[in-house]
Amino acid sequence: MRLRRREKGEGQMGCIFGLIVLAFGVFIAWRMIPIKVKAAEVRQVVVDEAKSAGTHNDKVIMGNILNKAREDNLPITEDNVKIRRANSEITVEVDYVVPVEFPGYTYQWHFNHTATNPIF
């Protein structure tokens, strides 16, 4: 005689827990990925401006970085941008913090973009 085990569908809590964790992960990614993309765009502007330092003065470099930050709605001010020229070399550094708001918590995401290039 063959015995049949009856499954009652137990284990639903594991599935629900997994879905909650997945939803939480998607929510975090939804809040943080756009900020990361915007920060990468600013980093690219910093690198490009450091490369064109021979044709741009410090005010133009500063203006281009601040325009990109304004365009991307990032909290970058003149105080966050440091431009140093020494020994035929330029260093452009942008250091800023983006607050990322979650329900009940605000994460302070710190970014630092630095580019050093020779001036031709």
C-alpha cells in the first residue's frame, strides 16, 4: 500500500518575507540609482574640465561644474569646488553630500570627485 503525504501549503511566510525584502531592495535602488547616475555625470564634467584646463580659466571651469550640478539638481556650491594649479598641473576637486530621504531616515551620501591633469 502506498502512503500519500498531503501538503497543506505551509511555508507561505517565507515567500511573503522574500517579497518584502525584494520590495525593500527595489525601493532603495529606486531612490539611489538616479543620484549615482547624476554623480557620475558630474564626475565626467570634472574630468573633462581638468583635461581642458589649458584653454579654460578657473572661472569657466567652476561655472561649467556648477551648471551641470544645477542641471542635475545636486547640492554643489562654489565652496564644494576646489581648483589648484601648480607646476603646470591642475587638480579639480568636488566634494559634496547628497541627502537621500527614506521613511524615518535620511542617509547622507558623500561624493568626492578629483581629477589631476597636466596643463598644455
